[in-house]
Amino acid sequence: MRINRSEEGGTTIVDVEGTIKLGESAQQFAAELQDVLDRTSGGVVIDFARIDYVDSTGIGELVGYLQRFSRANRKVALFRPHQRLEALLKLTRLETIFPIFWERDEALRFVRGSAS
């Protein structure tokens, strides 16, 4: 798994590629989100366009960090989830708690508090 992080106008963009599953990749993903939580102060957009598989461990990390960011009054948006991830989020009804966006500008506006 590869993770790239960038910043745009106070918003952190985490671009993830590969798979997120039990073991090293889930630990790497969690460590990156913890680092974003610790070192930044704005909203976060997670670009999932190049993630083709997430297991229950990866979903658990995602849910846990959504809660941590929410407690810190920070928003998280999922951007362009691969169709497999989108199907999994719908199957587990997690699409009701994760804001999902297909347009980058909409995701950025959401995490900056300009949309609901």
C-alpha cells in the first residue's frame, strides 16, 4: 500500500493506493490517519480511487478515525471510492455515516464546513 499526503488550503488530502487489510497495510493506514490527526488541524479528504480492497480491519480503522476526527470537531470525507469499496459501504450501511463525494471541490467544501 502507498499513501501520499498533501495539503490544500488548510485541508489534508490523503491519497491511498493498494489494499487495506489485517496486518501491515491496516497499521500503516491507521498510523497515517493518527499522524494527520496529531499534526494538522483542518478537515481531511481521503481519496480512495486507487483502493480496490478493504477488509473488516480496514473498515474498523476508518470508522474509528472518523469518530476521533469528529470528537476533535474535524470533518472527514471519502473521495472517489472504488466501486468495490462503495458496494461494501452500502452493504454495511456505512455510507450513511461517511460523507462520500465524487467531485473534489465538493469534498473540500464539505470538510471546510461550507456544505453539509
